Amino acid sequence: MTDTFAEPRRLSLFARVFIILLVIIALLGLVNLALYGLKALDRPARPGTGQLLYASTFDAYNEEWSQFQGQMSSQIEDGSLKIAINASRDGAFSVLNHDFSDFDVRINATRLAAPDDYNELGVLFRYHDPANYYMFKIRGDGYYRVERRKEGQTDILSEWHASPAILIGVNRVNQLRVVGRGSSFQFYVNDQPLILCPAGPQKLKSTWNGDQCLSNNKQTSTRLLDESFDFGKIGVGVRADVPGVQVAFDDVLVYGP
């Protein structure tokens, strides 16, 4: 009696290639999952409602804010962060070295010197770098605007519009407030909510005509929706066409919305 052994069956070339592809796909999936996990660790957690995330009266821990000297300067002195513009058509900002996801930020701003009514001051939020951030700003004549800077390109999310809530003139304190929940944002001056004129689904330019919003199907809104940045830093900034502008920022509070 002769013992016989079956020859092992060899996988076809197609089957071997298919298995290799499955292994490569699985490995790529693990790599992407690991990278996503590492990226998620870099993002700040969602805060609790009303949770105090940050507070400063600029009397301590001042190294957390960017400071510099020159024709455009940002210096913490006398219990406030002062930004001065001594060059034509220029601007400067100071950024807090903390990242936030959802937030409710409130900052007091006082013009100490202003040679004209068209200087601008405001709050930067979801700031990543000088080419990527949002900014809510008010002007010396009582107007406000919301902008987005993305990859170095500035887009107007809600065009200049006047509000009686904005106090004009020097040595007048305006509290600026921005609330960000995910991709939804609300804006306030001196506890008064501001109405906005978004570009809308037609992607038109934000356009006011008196008190009528011509973009966004002629509908105003108290909320602005934009998904460009879901976390980032908070800062303050000043811009002026005429040199000689100085603004003091103080009493910074950041809560969970």
C-alpha cells in the first residue's frame, strides 16, 4: 500500500495580489487613525457651559500675550494691553498663547488716542497664524464688521453696519463679546446683540443698503455660520489709516458658551 500526500495548493497570482492590497489598505487605515488621534489630542476639549477658561486684568502672567516695539507696538503697562499704530495704513495685533474650541470671550477696549473716526479695533478668534483667523471689529464712527482671513485671503462675512450700542470718541469703554459654538458665532457690543448681513447661499458679497441686507435673500441674522476653523487662539488688534492711534485692552474673560 502506497501512502500519497496531496500537494499543497498554491494561491493564484491574483489572490496573492489581492491579499497584499488588503494588508496595505489595513496598514494605511491604522496610520490614518493614529494620525487623526494625534491631531485630536492637539485640539482643545469642548468646555462646559459657563466654565471659566481664562481671565486677565494684565496685572500678572503677561508673558502669555505677544508683545513687541516699534512704529506698531504691543505693550502691557499700567494694567492694560496697549496697541499703538504710528504708521500710515497699518495694523498690529496681540495674541493669547492658548487654544480654545467653543468659547464666550469678553474684552474691554478703550481708544486713548484717535486722530480720525476710521480707525479699527477688534477681537481675533480661532486664530491659527497671520494668514488664518476670524476678526470682529468696530470702527471709530460706530460701525462694525466681521472678517475671515483664510490662506492669506480676506473675506468679508458681514459688511460694515452702524450700531448705536458702540460708544464713539476717546476714553470710552466698549465691551466686545464673541460667542463661538462649533461653526456658529454671535457678536455683541456693550451687551447688545448685533445683527449681521451674511453672504448667504448665493455666495454673494455681504451688502447693506441702509438698514436693508441685500445679500442672504435680504435676510439679516443674529448668527454667523462658517466652518473654516473649529479651534484656535484669541487676540486683539488695531488698524489705522492715519498714524497716532492708541487703544487699551483690559478685563479679558473667556467662558464656555
